[in-house]
Amino acid sequence: MMRANILFATLTFDGHFKPLTSLAKHLQEQGYDVRWYTGNTYQYYLQNLNIPHYPFCKALEVTQSPMDEVFPERKNHKGMMARLKFDSKEGFVRQLPEHVEDIKTIYETFPFDLLIADVGFTALSVVREMFHVPVISVGVMPLSETSQDLPPYGMGLTPEESIFDISIRRSNLFLQIGVPGFEYQRSDLSKNIRFIGALLPYRKRRTLDFTDQEKLHRYKKVILVTQGTAEKDVEKILVPTLEAFKDTNYLVVATTGGSQTRELQDRYPQDNIIIEDFIDFYEIMPYADVFITNGGYGGVMLGIAHKLPMVVAGIHEGKDEINARVGYSQIGINLKTETPTPVQIRESVEEVLTHPGYKNNVRLLAREFQQYDPQKLCEQYVEELLNKDVVQEKKMAVRPSACTILF
């Protein structure tokens, strides 16, 4: 028996969509009717999860492709601050009216009792007022609420309101991925914020099938390096890391996300280098000694869970905020650049491997994460919120909609 109707709504960025998939499947397994509003980018992903999909109809589908390709006029905005303001407006605010229109159409055939959205989905505050339903926003990046104790999110200036404050302060509940120990100290945290630990993407359990098991034990240390699936320029992190450690007694395991894998394999044929499109981090991280990354939030969460000290190098798309926290919590070294040199990478890796403080700090932080059960906590908050808003039986005729795809 269905308990309530829940609509998930996310932007079409992996970091905004994928972390919520484990929560959606968990709620579905508890008997909720779960459906999802997002771009066609994730149509087959949701089909494989057996979650009904409502695509963007009126709203423009902005993906994680380079923003200069999606919005050519972005090139006219010079400087980091100008680009950040442009990206915030075009990526998070501009589509708000169209998202609302799409959801109005969805509501005609699926009168949802609760909306769960990522923090970048700014239309949720309008949905809350328009349909008189509770809304939950999920923090898929470090806590972005402005504070009198901190500079504004991502700018390094004096405090002022952020666009993400809309999602945080106008939600019934804001569920922040992470733990207090990975955040800055604040005296003015909003009362609707709840930390939920490492909410990671849904995955089916697999047996260990890493193909180079023998190499994992042959070399002195194992270095895992990634620059995420969205970053296509392998010269930023992958090449400097491979240059730094080729022909050494360190094994380098590099995952490219599908970018120039064959070219890199031909360029670096050394025995101590493994280069693949994708590697299951759950398989390799238990064997790794250090994690080099551009600072994707999910990867950092997973690295902490596996007690891996890190070397991080990334600035754009919010990576600066994530990497700043890596340095602040002293679980790794923040290189504060998009283009580290082989020397910077080699010296930083040696630093985190030589000094036990990094390993000890990440172990302590991992212990804090272990105190949180993300799915159970989220389910508890959903139930509490729905019980406050008694679900009324909705007797509405179901009419076909152009925005409806059910499978």
C-alpha cells in the first residue's frame, strides 16, 4: 500500500542528481510512490532504477557540459566573480518560472505530498507556497548558507546573502550531506538544517573484481587519482600525476571518466600505471594510501569513509569550497589551483604520506561519519514532516500529460 506521493526534482548535474538516488530507492522500498523531475540526461538512469521520470518540458536542460558551450555569451564575462555570478543566474535562477510551470503540469497527474530537491533547485520555495506541500532541500555540496561568521560562499568577500539561501531557509527541512566536523564553526545555523552523513549514489552490491590485484601488493604505496567525469582536460590533474610517479615504486591507479583513456594508456605504458575509463571506488579505495582529486563532493565523502588522506586541486563549479574544507580539517592538502604541476603533486603526496597527522585526522572524521545512517535519518525526517502535514486524499481525475513518461 502506497504511503504518500513523493516527487524528487534535481538539476541535470551528476553532483546534484546522483547522491539523491540512494534516498529515492530507499523511500520507494519503504512503500512511497517516488517519481522524479529532471532532464532527459537521466532518463535511462531512472529507467534502470525503476523510478518514473518526468522530463523538463518548458525548462531548458543545462547539463554539466562546459558552460561556455551551453552559453557562448559567458565568454564575455571576465574574471572569477563575473563568471560565478553568470553561472549562478543562468544555472540556478533563470529557469525557475519554467520549472514551476512543468511541476504544475506534473501535479495534475501526480498530486505529490512532498517535494525533495537538490539545493540548486530554487523553484522549491515557489512550489511550497503554490501547492501547500512540505519541501525538503538536500545540500549536495558543503553547507552554503551565508553566515555572519563566514565570507560568502565561493567568493572570499564580506558576508552577504547567497542564492542558495533561498533553498535552505524556505525549505521545511534542509538535509545537509556531510557532518559538522567537515564544516566551519557557525553561531547562526538555521534551525531547519540537519546533517545526514555521507549520502552517496545508489549502487547494487558487487563482489570485488578489480583486475590487477597482484599489482596492489607489489608496490610500496597505491595512489588513486581522478578528476571526475565532467572535466575532460586530462592535462589538469591526470597527466601531472602520471608524470610525477611514472617509473617509481608507487602504483598509480587513474580513472579518466572516459576522456582520452586509450591515448593516456599509449602515452604511459609503465608497469606501475593503471589507466581505466571507470573504476569502482568501493573496490580500489580499501587498497589506496592517498587520493588525488579535483574535489567532487561525492568522491571526497567516499574518500573520508575509506580513511584516505587527500591531495585536492580544483577551483571551479564549487570545488574551491569543498577543497578549502579538506585543507581546513587537515585531512589533506589543498593545492588551490586547477592546474597543479608534477612537482606540486609529488611533494604533496609525500607530505601526506610522511606526516601521520593527515591519516589520523581523516580517521577521526570517518568515525564521525560512521555515526550517521543517511537513508534511515532521511526516512525519519520525511515521516516526521508528512505526519505534521496530514496527507489529504486527493480525488483528482488523472489526465495524460505531455510531460509524463512512465515505465
